[in-house]
Amino acid sequence: MSQTPSSEFVRATAVERQGDHTFTAELDAGWKVGGAVNGGYLLGVAGRALRDLNPSTPDPLVISTFYLGPSTEGPVDISTRTLREGRSTASYGIELSQNGAPTVSAMATMGNLGALPDDVATTATPPQLPPPDECISVAEASDDFHKAAPIIDRFDMRLDPATAGFAVGKPSGRGLLQGWIRLIDGADPDPLSLLTFLDSFPPVMFDLGRFNWAPTMELTAHVRALPAPGWISARISTRNIAGGMFEEDCDLWDSTGRLVAQSRQLARQPRG
């Protein structure tokens, strides 16, 4: 199934143009985690505005995002500024605000992934995962978890049993999560949904026995290719916890085994 205007993700990230460089959107409560709207979902909204700003560069190539405060459901104002528009890429600043206060500030370079050269040379390898049917569905989480993180109902997310021990009180301590993800309505992935997938799995700190949600301070995402239809596989890891903060790296692979998106974020250790 392909992305269509009727897909849930497209509806939830819709923006309305108000001026040459301004938009508004309605943030959906179904994409919240721990009382705040998820940062990956906000990336999808920002990407949608930048796509509408300049349809000749429809795809995010890189976006670096600072989260200045929590966002909640309801209206959001979006302002953009053009930094440079070239023949194949364009760079912009973008800011999301609620009640007059900025909550997200980002810089992005947009392009056309379909027009890029098709050569691939990489030493990276996709995660070795059991088939989705042999993985643990996040839908099986407790009612309390669903209430705290309604965003998980937006996805069909399956965790590798080898990295899901935290769910039964037995985290591995490796700082590693792996699994599969797709949109709950079966819509195929596109570059904007990849932005959201990069920040949609449980925090990797769960695998270290450190629970509760971890607020992101900054996230940089690279989208490397148009994803093929089907499941996206993910590997999320951390290597350094210091000063009350940790980094979280995420790689996404499409159904053909191609690396299609990467991110690194700096986040605060889980509270509580």
C-alpha cells in the first residue's frame, strides 16, 4: 500500500499554508509520549511544511533539530526562512511555536532523493532479525503503557526478542534495541515517515534498565534513499552515558536491505 492523502500519517502531519513562509498545523494527541507530542512526529510535521514550501525539493536530506520545550496537542504555528536555494538542494530554517513560545528550532537541507545517483558502497549491514511474526508486538504492552505512550498505537512495531528482555524485567545491559516498524494502517514508508520512525521506538535506555521516557535535546537525521514498500527494520544503540545525558543512534533499513535513514540524538537520562 502506498502513501495516500487518506493515510493516517498524512492526515496527522498535514499543514495549512498561511503566507509565503508560514504555516499552521493541528498536532494530534495520538502521537504523544509521556504527556508530550513525540519528537519524531514533529519532524514529520516540519518536513511536510518544507515539502509544501518548495515542491521541487520534496525530500529531507538532513535535518538538525533542537527541542526547546515540550509540544502538546492542538494548534502549532510554523515559520520558515530560506537560507539558500540551489539547482538540486535547498536549505531552510524552520521553527514550530505554541502559544507564542518556540518549541522546535531546526535547519534542514531538502532535495530530491529520486534524482540521486544509484551507486551504493557501504560497509554497514542490516540488523539480523527474526521475521516480524516471530518478534514481540508492542501492541501487547500493558494498558498503562498504552495510556502513557499512545504513539505506539500508530505503528505496527515488533521487537527482536533478543533485545526485548526489558519488557519482562530482564534488560540485557548492552544498550541495544532492534525490531521492525511500519504504519498501523499499512501505508508504505516515505521519507517523511522515516523521520518519524527514527524517534519512535522505546528509548534504548530501557535495555539498560533505566525506564521512563527520555526527553530529546537535539536530533540530527539523514535520509539516504527512497524506501521500498514494506517493513522497515531498525537498530537503536547507545555507547556513552555521562553528565545525565546519553546519545542514541538509529539506523533504518528498507525491505530490500538498503540503509535508508540514520540519526543521532542527545537526550537526557530518563526521569524518575
